[in-house]
Amino acid sequence: MRIAKPLLLITTPIGVILGLREGYRLAGGLVVIMIMMVGVIGVAVASIMMTVRREEREAKKSGGSPPESGGPGAST
């Protein structure tokens, strides 16, 4: 994981940029829709990250531990 995470953090944006460039070459103006879709996904990820960080801050401030998720993969 020490090597995989930095590698993904570098190669993913490069791949997205190259993919958008190739999309422009093949489909022209339709790449605008792809850019908007990437923007919407980026805003959604940023919103989730901000919510998680705010909830962790509130949990630390109140002296409790962050709430456990009961979703799939949660240890019992």
C-alpha cells in the first residue's frame, strides 16, 4: 500500500486528462459533457469529505468517538 497509493494519486489525474484529450479527438464537443460529469463527481467527493471531517471534528469536540458505520464490511 505504501507504493500503490502514491502511484494511484499520480496516474489517475494523468489518465483522466489523457482520456478527455482522446475524447475530444474522437467526439469533439461531446467532451464538454464529460468534463461536466467529472466536475459533478468531484463536487460529490469533496462534499462527502467535508461532511466526514466535520463530523469527526464535532465528535472530538464533544469527547465521543466518531460513529461507527454499520454498512457492509463492518466488523462485528
